[in-house]
Amino acid sequence: MTDKRSVAIHVPVLARVEGEGALDLAIEDGDITELRLRIFEPPRFFEKFLEGRHYTEIPDLVARICGICPVAYQLTAASALEKLYGVALSPWSRAMRRVFYCGEWIQSHSLHIHLLAAPDFFGCGNAIELAKQAPDEVRRGLRLQALGNELMDLFGARSVHPVGVRIGGFHAAPSPARVAALRDRLEAALPEARALVRWAAAIPLPADDQDFISVALRQPAGYAIERGDIAASDGLLIEPEAYGTHFTERHEPHSTALFSSYRGQPYLVGPLARLNLNADRLPDAVRALLDDIGFVLPSRNMFHSLTARAVEILLALTEALRLLADYRVPDSPWAPVTPRAGVATGATEAPRGLLWHRYEMDGAGRVVRARIVPPTSQNQARIEEDLRRSLAAFGLDRPDDALRLHCEKVIRNYDPCISCATHFLRLTVRR
């Protein structure tokens, strides 16, 4: 390509992502000379806001970081503090925490697949256009999303910024009658979730073979969601306390979000990374379905993230049903807590990927210092690397509109929560 024209393309707000950002792309003589994913939302200073607050306030405060995945923030903070304080969760609390988290996975993944990502692969500009082409599939997705919200409401008293979690368990336990009614609906949704996996796997996705490192939690048995050790596809397996030894964050001038790296390299967190590292931990029925549709893991095609989210919806439904099968109201939904000074560290798997918290606490149970590393900031360097590789394979000599659409498709594929990452897409192309 010899065109030396300077071309500026501005997309004031990237549609179908949470938050705002921009992309600067410069192409000269057929090569990318500049590619910067700019997150320009102002920092929200949540970590600073937490300083001086009592441990009992933390779950409700961190829930406000994200309206889509508040459960992730609550349970990561709770697990960190409970470990520091030596709180032994009851088997009931452990099981219901996992059910609570499953609800968030169902609603978040359903929202992303049907309202944010899938329109890209059907030539649609939004979910309303997609609903004209695939009305039954979109309605199914909205039903699943609503079901996930109801599961969150069951234990959180509401689905947005829930308030049911406390350090040591939950404030209250739902009634057996309410659980039984919801369990029947979860059972009825299983065929829909299986159909969703088949539908997602049949969507024609770009062939996009890439080499990347997957990072996710892993545990000895079961698919890691609300607890586990941090694993990487190169063999790393560490406790959450050792995160800072292997993973680093850095500032880049063009972004108000931090860039994360693992041993100096970008890495992937999220549903595809989790499946790549935990395929052997899937329930037998889920693994049998993947074999039947020919979905091979590990996958090096980032666009398989769409299918991975559908698989995790089915997994979450299966887990919720298993854990609610013999539901009983406990003697107490929470365990007593005695605060002490020290460092609290925890990690869980938010729908978008690994979420890591660290709190320095004083003897009165108040926060001295807090550090929160969300999934999107961990994926930011990987997104830039993906854009470079994917654009080169796509063809840099294509029209600007085609390049812009492809860039948006790549970025949306990661389901970025840009607002969480500020501690998207205005596109500028120079040729």
C-alpha cells in the first residue's frame, strides 16, 4: 500500500461495550506504525475511597464498581478478608456463594452474547436488527439473562448492586419455597442453554489462530469460579498471594487504565482462558456436548470467546441446579468474624476474567490501603496485541470503514468493562 493520505476516522462512542475509549491506528506503506487502545474515562478512585472504611462496609462498597458484575467484586473482597480473619465458611455458605456467582455468569454472558457481540457476526448494527433475523434466539437469550438476574436477587436481595453478602456468609437465607420455584425454572432452562451452545458454535466466526498465554483460576476438583489458585498455560500455579511476584502493572501515557503483563508479556483472562485451562474440570454432560459439536480445546482462536461464554452459561445452570438440589435453610447464614491486622488477598473469576483484590487492614478492621486489579485492565495489552495480529491477517489495505468495524469486533469480543478498568471507540487512522 503506497497511499500516504492522512485519514482520520472518529467513532465518538464505541457501541455495545461498557464505558468509553478510543483507538489510534497509523498505517504507513502497508505496516502498522502506531496502535494505541486509549481508555480515557477518568479514574474513579475506588481504592482510595475504601481507605478508612470498616470491613463490614466493603462488600456493599465494591459492588458499586460495576453494575454488570457486582457479585464478583463482593465475593473477591469477602474471600480475601475471610482468609485474613480465619473465618470458616459453613458448607451452606460456600455452596450458596457459588450459586450466587453462577447467577452473575448467566446474566453477564447472556447479555454479552445477544446484545453486544452476536450482532457483529450477522451483519447487524445492534441487537434490535439481530432480533429481526433471529427473533427466537434473541428471546431465548433475554430469558436466560433474566433468569441469571433472578438467581442473583435470590441471595442478594436485588440483582444490581446486591446487598445480601456479608463477611462470613450472607445476611439472610431464602426460603425453601422460593428456591424450589426458581430451581424448576433453572431445570426448564437447561435445554435452552444447550441449544444456545449449539447455536453459538454454528455461527461463522473468523479463522484467527494466535499464540497467547491463558491465565485463570484452577482448583483440584470442579470448575474454578469463586476460589482457586492462579494458573497459566505455561505451567504456572500459584496462590493468589503470589500474584504480585509474577504479574506487573504499568502506566501508558495513552490510557487511564493500567496495563498488565505476565513475565513481560500480554496474557488473556476470561471465558476462553478458563476453558483452555479447565476443560478437564467441566461436568461430564457439558464435555459430551462439546465433543458432539466438535469444539476443541484448548483453542487459539480469540473469536471462540463467544462460544466459550455460551458453554459457561450451561455450566453455571448445571452447577446451580446441583448445589440447590437439597436446599435447606441453615441454622445461621453467616459465621462470626473477629478482625485483626494484616494483608488480605483474594481472587475469583468474574465473567470477564480473573479479578484480584488486596487489602491492608488495621486491628480495628479498617482499610489502610486497597488494590484492585480487574479483568479488563489485565486484557488491555492482549487486546492491543490481538488488534495488531488480527488487522494484519484481515488486510490493512481495506477501506477505513471495514478496518474500523473489524477493530470494534475484536475489542467487543473481549467484553471489556472499561469503567471498571479506569484506576471505548473513537478510531483515528493515519495513512
